[in-house]
Amino acid sequence: MARSPASLGQELNQLREALENAYFRQRTVERRLRDVLADSGRAAMRVEVFDVVGRGPGKPSAPAARTPAPSPGLWPRARKPGKPLRPTPGLANLTMTDGSIPVIGVSVCGFEPDQLDQIVAMIADKQLADQDFIPVFLTDSLHAEIFRKHRFTFEYFPLSQESRRLPGTMAWSDYAAARLDLIKRKYGITRIVTFGKVPFCKA
């Protein structure tokens, strides 16, 4: 027997609430463990494993020749503007499903992992208290686990690679500007709040 949309929606809301509650319990346990370790004079340790690709630095190569663009009659290039993607509001706020809540970009570049972790936790607490924004983190950090543990959406862009630019490719600043514009349109970001001295896509 097919279930009604109302019952499915009710079950979805219950699942969101269950995930939020599980997230709060996890954070409580983590904080308690940190307190216990601190009281015993020990520090929490985190072990990270990174894959190693290749045996040495790669050799630069010339870009492949560009194929001619197809005829507009055969392959029209114009596209209809699509709707922005709706980023996840994070584990603590899964019930924030109102599409009118603005999406804010949060630039966090040039930070060590511990500093970045503190900033993301602060934004999570601010969002939980205000319930009036959904963050998309913009970072140059490879420590994706910091965002993933909160289930926050993030976009990565490295520091300037102008010195490694291949002949025939666009300037790094032009590429960075195009990338930032794409991210803004992708999520419908209304504004960007910058932490630190290095703005996202500006280094």
C-alpha cells in the first residue's frame, strides 16, 4: 500500500530530529572526554592518514590542443539559469528546511587545523543560537574532516599557483575570480564573511 506524502514528510522530520539529537550527544561526549583528559594532564591526539600519489614531483607538461567549439546549430551553448543548490545546514540544524534562509559564505583561509576547528565550532554554535543562516565554508585547508564532522558544506581552493601556471592557460587571478563567481551562483551565496588576513580566492 502506497504511503501518503504527509506520512513520508512526517517520517523525514523525525529522522532529521533523531540525527540532531545524536549529534548533540556526540558533542557532549567529546567535550566530556576532553575535560577528563585535561584533568588527568593528558592531551587529546588525532591521527590523520594521507594518501601519497606518485613517487616524486610531477614534470610539467604542455596543455593539450583545444578542440574547436561545435556549431551552435548542432550544440547550443546557451543554458537556462538553474536553481542554486541548497547546502546542508549541518547536523545540529537538519530541521532548518526553510528555503528562504540565506546562505552565507564563510572564508577561512590560512589557519592551522586547531584554529580552523575552533572557528567552525564557533560558527556552528552561532547558527544554532540564531537559526537565520546556512554557512558554506570557503577554505584552502585540506583538513576536510573538520567540516565533515559537522556535515557542513565546504569548497576548497588552494593558495596561488601562479608560478606553476602552464603556457597558454589563464592567469591565476582570473581563474580564482571565475571560481569564486561559480561558487556564489552554485549556492546562491548572498554575502561572504572573512576570517583571517587571506580572503578565499584572493591569495
